Amino acid sequence: MSASNAALAAEFDQHRSRLIGIGYRLTGRLADAEDAVQDAWLRLASTDREDIRDLGGWLTTVVSRLCLDRMRSAAVRREQYVGPWLPEPLVSSLDQDPGDIVAGQDDLRMAALRVLHELPPDQRLAFVLHDGFDVPFAEIAEVLGCSVAAARQHASRARRVMADAEPPPRVPLPEQQKVLEEFLAAVASKDIGAITRVLHPTVTVYGDSGGKARTARRPVAGIDKVARFIVGLLAKYGDGLVGEFRPVLVNGDLGMLFPGTDTLPEPHVFTLAVRDGRPAAIFDIVNPDKLTRVPW
């Protein structure tokens, strides 16, 4: 590699983490984000550097356009997706730095990403780029191929949806640990009354299988339904189900890995969203296509 190419690669690497963060938020898949960033590098390497006034802005535009193509294609496929769709989980051990993409990023919690990925692609892109990364609407409009006013409207509509959905905010890990311990103790008791007492009134279970593994095919909402769903799982798969879980970080929040047993062989990644000191959302990701990077 020539000195000029080495210098360009070093300059590009300064933007890599931010670009992958944008790509992951937009597509919900780390592989798609990395592919978009790699394609951006190839385009940069074949472009005259003197034609680029703002490298960060140029790269953001290129990655966003590449991701937009993927998002629009994925929107069609998701119409046939079996059950709820959740982003690929970003899993790290409790003593491991979750990385620049996740650390301290409240919008990367699973509860927020679930709502974000129910938005149409154009709204999601405008919201992520403007509200998450301070990209001017003129540049967003260029990516979307629309007017600046339309770009503003896309972001405004997305903002209203996110505000109305009000996904639970991230709480400190010690509080998450306490909530998870209380929840697991109640589950281990197999007592519906004990389970209902630890759940938030609006609790919902979201299972993402894509039809390739076993979990809830539709969201399970409400204390009574969720408690009965959990007790039903224990009756079907046995008491060892709870003890097999290993604590990890999932998108920066406390979660658990279930590597599988003879009774329930499918691996699971599980995490909670906490509201008012109780589980308000339970995410169970079992689609094997989304678990290829999990450190089992």
C-alpha cells in the first residue's frame, strides 16, 4: 500500500465506528452495516480525494444511500416475515467493553430499535441521521432524493411515532440486575401470582424467530397472558430452562444467553426493558440468522 493510500485508510478508519453505528441503526443488521461501510471504502479509494471537501459528510451520504437500498428491499421481505421482527442483538460479556457502537447509546436499546424499525425506510433514515447524528436536512434530502421540506417531514413523523410509543429508557445496570433477579426468582417458583407481581402492567413479550425456531409467533401482551405464557414454557420444557441462562450485555443492557438443551435445542438471546422497576418488555431472539455473531 502506498503512503497516500495508507494515509487515506487511516483517515477513513477514524470514521468507521460512526459509519457502522449509522448502518446498524438503519438496517438492524451488523453485517449489512459492515458491507455498506466496506463498499463506501471501495468507492472512496477510486475517487479523487480533492473532489471531497468533507470526508465525514461524504462517507455518511454514501453509507446512508447504500443502507437505504437495503432498507427498501428489506421492507418488502418483512411483509412475509413470520412473527415480530427484531434487530440483530449486539452481545458482549459483562466484563467486556460493549464497543463504541453501543457504549452509552440510549437509542440502541432493543426497546427503542423495535419501534425504530417499524418506521418506513425514509422516515427511519431521516430520523436517525438528523436526530441521532446531526446530519443537516439538506444532506438528508439529497440521500432520499426529495426536497428539504419533505426530509423534515419524514423526521417529524418519525419523531412523533417514537414519542407516542415511548419505549422504556435505559436504566442503570444495578437496577436491571435487581429486576432480572426478581423476575427469575418468580419464574422459578412457577407460581402465576408471583410472576404477575413482578411484571409491569403493560408488559409484552416479543419473540423473533422468522419461523426458524420456537418462540411466540405474535406479541404476548398483558400481565396475565405473559405469566401464563411463561408458566406454559416451564411446563413444556422443564425446570432447567431458567438455570441454563448466562448473563451478558445485549445492546448495552443486561440480558441472558440460552445455548440450548436436549429439550429445547434452539439457542436464545433474551433481554428486558425495565419501566418503574419492573419488566415492561421481554425480547426473545431465536432466529439463527441473527445469532451467528453471539459469543456462545
